[in-house]
Amino acid sequence: MIKPRRQLTLLLSILFLSIHSKAQPAPPKTEFRGVWIATITNLDWPAEPTINSEQQKAQFIRLLDMHKRNGINAIVMQVRPASDAFYPSALEPWSQWLTGIQGQAPVPYYDPLQFMIEETHKRGMEFHAWMNPYRAVFNIYNSSIAATHITRIHPEWFLNYGDKKYFDPGNKEAQLYVTEVVKDVVTRYDIDAIHFDDYFYPYRIPGKEFPDYATYSRYGNGMSRDAWRRSNVDSIIELLSRSIKSIKKNCQFGISPFGVWRNSDRDPVNGSKTIGAQSNYDDLYADILLWLKKGWIDYVAPQLYWEIGHRNVDYSKLVDWWSQHTYGKNCYIGLGIYRAGSNEAWRDKTQIPRQIEKLRSTPNIQGMIFFSSKTFEKNPYGWSDSLRLNYFSTPASTPKLFRDSASVK
């Protein structure tokens, strides 16, 4: 039985959503409506590591059904969080976040990735396989590391930075290995896309430089270290693009970068009117605009997890900036629904609705992806209800692939 106070709160929430929705136009018939499902540290799925395959399956089906009810039409599923696998692989061990111990298979044995793809497609939703390219060990002090993990087989490919271990992006053998991992998934599974997030070179740790001195000395060829690092990331993105399309032409390759490509104080012509944030170009060495221009990626999904009116990184200004820098590719805005209640701006019930309205009214923006799945279970401020009853009240097909394969030269 619903308690009277809770019932009143629910009725007021529905009334607010109803009033707010009256002024809104009908939802678009074509729109990307995605959600990230993170497996790292069991953020979204599974709720906790377990070898019980039936428990894993039941949890995933509950998630899918919830997102289907809310109008989501694409799942961005993390299947390789730290050079490990949520699928049987000859290259990498089972993930510790699946079963608790890296290398341990679920019981009864099954293929979680195949299961997830089939269940997602059964509901008419796209499945984007989210992989982290360079993170190898999430925590060097307490992560479970199998004897077959690539860090044990080729320790010379890796560098420690903070409490994590990363592939050295300047190591060509490491690049080829990561490419083989991606090709294996594209070859064996009916996925709709390979998806990378914002982790290329790691985010800077104050006072610490990423320790790639030896690799730079060997392969720098007279380039500045910044230019050399960007060239390393460019080369694997181009290699992956070619490899994916050579296997399955219609398999997309999407990138979800940090929300700021470059600040205008560093680039007055192309930079965004943002202040102080780390940037893709100058800190993560990810030249997203080059990849879009070259046609190496099919879509970009910048993570705009700030509120409307933020003094340094304003959501609305960044939506406008990205809309002017898509170069004909699809652009889906990453929305930080997880931030609900984190400050005064995110205690405003209209924050997510207004963000959706803004992106829908901006040219060259074809949809959105929410981070992350877990927040929808809590339904903060009735936002799940708002999607189901208003913004996603009618189904939408996902946008077509804009990419012309001939653009990759």
C-alpha cells in the first residue's frame, strides 16, 4: 500500500510533469535515445559479482525492460572495462566484475555478450559494445589479475600512473593488440557499434607527468611530446576505423569524449567559450575534430554533464559549440542524469527536461545518451516518468549512419 505522504508526492510529481509537458512539441520520430550501462566496479550491472549466470541474466532483463518502458532505443554496454571481457575470449580473461575473480567463468556457462545482444535486439533496441581502449588494471593495489592477463604476458607494454596501469599509447605492438581485441568482437558478435568513452591518455594527476619518457625518446622523431601523443591516438583511431569497416561496413564506430574539446584561451578560433577544464586536445591528446573531419568515426557523444548556466562550462554553450563541429556526422549529447541532487542546479526538477529541450531545438544534434543506468532505478525528480510520459512518449527510430565509407582514405 502506498503511504499517504508518498502518494501525495507522486501525484504532485505527475501533475508537474503534465503541466510542463503541455508546451512541448511531439517527440521526434527519429532520435538516438541511449543509456550507458557500466560494469566497472559493478556500477550498473551486475549488481555485484557472482558466478550465478541465472542471477546475471535476470538482472539484465530487468534493466532492459525498465529502459524499454522509458522509451530508450539504444544500450551502450560496457563489455571491456579493463582489458578483461564480459564474453568468452581467447585474448582476455573473464572480468572480475562479472564473477568476482578475473578469469573465472559464470556457472552454468553461457556467453553474457551474446545473451545481452539477443535480449536487446529482441526489444527493438540497438546494442553498442562499449570498450575502454587503454585501461589495463583498474587498481594496481587490489584488482584481481589473472595469469593470462595481457599485463602479465607483455609487462613492457604498460605504464603505471596513479593507482592504475595503462597501455602505453605510443607502443605500436600495444595498438595492434587492442585492434585485435576489437576486431574479435566485431567478427563474432552482431553488434551495432563499437563505442569508446573519454579515456585515451589518462586525465592529468596534479604534479605527475604520464611516464612515457622512454617511448617518446625512441619514437618521437623530433615532434613535440604533445603532438606525438596526439599522433599516437590518431593512428589507433584510424586503424580501428579501417578494421571495423573491413569486417562489417554497417558496424558504427562512436566516441564519447570529455565535453570540452579545447578552451578558447588556447584556441580563440575553434575553442569553446569555457574556462579552466581539462580538454581533449591539450590534456587527453584526443583530436576529436580531426577524426570527424577524416570520417574515422560515425558519431560523437560529448559528455556534457554540467548544468545549464554553469559559470565555466555551460551546458547550453557547449551544445551550441558541438552542433557547429559535427562535420556531417551524428552527434548525441551525453546527459549527466547521475548528478541529480548533487547541487542546487541539479535539485531543479526542470534541469534534465530543459537539457532535452535544448538539444532538440539545436541543429545537427540527433539524440542523447544518459549516464548511467542505475540512476533510472531511483527515478529522481520523476525524470523517468517524464521520459516515459512526455519526452519519449512515442517510439523513435535511431538515426541512419551518415558516414560515407569513401571518406576514409
